[in-house]
Amino acid sequence: MSFLPDSYSYGNISHEKWEEIFSEISGKTNEEIQEYLLSQKLKGKWAYIKTFRNNKADGLFFLPITDNDVVLDIGCGPGSLTIPVARTCRHVYAVDATLARLRFLEIRKRNEKAENITPIHASALAMPFKEPLFDHILMNGVFEYMGEWGSGNDPGEIQKSVLRETKNLLKEKGTLFIAIENRFGLDFFYKERDHNKLYLTSIMPRFLANITNMIFNKKRYLTYTHSFNAYNKMLLEAGFTKINFFYAWPDYRDPRYIFAHSSRNIFKYYLENFIKTASKFNYYFFKMAYKFGIERFFVSHFIITARKQSNSEKIKPGN
């Protein structure tokens, strides 16, 4: 089902290369597809190989998904969350603006015999749904890209608009799932690139990030991430409540540990038993942050869940 021309393509693989890939993997098993991808000198292939690893969807355990629920996966990609969630719910509508990713998902759907998946070629800014149809909506590594699709408008305002529209598509007390980076995460101060492939732009004032991106990438800075407090505020203002933050380590794309920010004893345990042995710098930094109760401001990756406010609820700041 397509609502877009096949012109937008996220990633490093060209349309021509995709046609070659599809001719090779059509009719192959999941194992054979992975073997083929591993054999190729192909930039960007690991995003597709890793989609067969179910741990990327571990954060879904924090959602109350039942076998009667209908789920919308926005920016589904090749199915990292779509396939696992389809095993636990009634139906998944998988939306992506890159047609090749949906074709890849179709192959996985056949291999998994997951008939309860409907791939949809559409933009997150022009969803083909207008009613509250979904029990859960997923945005895994996609919310930060909304500004790139907004025709020159302010990225932050576009993101707020998407949150309001997302709320409108959720059923009463439906839940939203977002996996995303922390704008001021420690990793982005010294070792991780921003989404524009540059260092430090996420932590810069927006005007300076825009100038820097214009110099190096010849376009505006549009991939906004936000702080812990800013995400919380945006969700509250959009009409969500019961907002919960989880820390994903080392990141939400390949999480090994996920735990609630409210569980500070678990953070302390992780700090002493895992960070301490992995990185002395990270250990001493977060030990000091933990002492002052500010670790949430510097954790690099969040998984966020939030519930649509019901008509009988009144949101209070800080909830």
C-alpha cells in the first residue's frame, strides 16, 4: 500500500543496488539472506543484518501489549520492531517512507509467516489514518528525523505537531513508545557523531549547529534531539501522561541493559558492576552524577513510554 512516489530513500544503498539485492534474496530464508548480506561489500548492510536480532525490540516489554492490540510502527525500517511485536499483538501497521525497506520487510514477513503485518509506504507527516485506531504507536529512532521532512519549518515545531497527531491516532489510554538519543548525552561530548555525521552539533545552541551544518553539509540543521526535561515537557504539552524514561545501554539500537530512570538502585548496581569495568572515565563521571542525582541529564540513550491522556484525567506538571 503506497501513498508516496518512490523517490525518498534513507540510507546509503542506491535504487539500482536494491534491485540487485532483491533479485538475490527473493525466495531465500532469513539465514540465507544474512549470509548473502555478510558476503557483500555494502555500506549500510549492518542495519539490515541487525534487524534479525530481537534484542532491539527488548524495550517493548515495557508496553502492556496484548494479543488483541493493534500497533502502528512509524519509521519501521526493515522490521526490527515490527516482526517481534507482530508475534504478540493482533495486527501491526508498518509505515516507512523508503519503499526498499518495506520490500525487505515483505520478504521477512513471508519468511516469518507473519500475516498480521501490513506494510504502508507513507510519510510520518502525512499519515493515511485520521481516527484513533491504535493501542500502541512505536517510533524507534525516527522522531529525530521529523524535521528533515517538514519543508523548511522549524524542526522542533514539526516534532510537536507529530506528537499531537500521534496522540489523536491512539485509542483511549493508548501508549506511545519512543527510542531516541539524549541531546546532552555524555557520548555526544567526546565520541559519538550527531545524526548529521558531525561531532558536537547536538549540544550546540541551535543557531550555531545550523551554521556548522551549513558550512560542512550545505544544509540546515534539522535532526533535533532533546534533553530529558525537554522530552518530558513536549509529551505533556501534546496530551500525554504516565511518562516513563528508561536508560538503554550502550544504546537503544543494540541494547544490552534497559532499566527505568526511577530505579536509582539499579543504576547504582549497573554503575558498580558494568560501567566500572568497561570505562573508567564513564564510571567516575556517572558516579559523580549519581551522587548529585543528575545522571538522567547525561545518559546518552532513552526509551520513553507515555500514555494518551484520557478525558477524565488532568495532567499535572512533573507526572
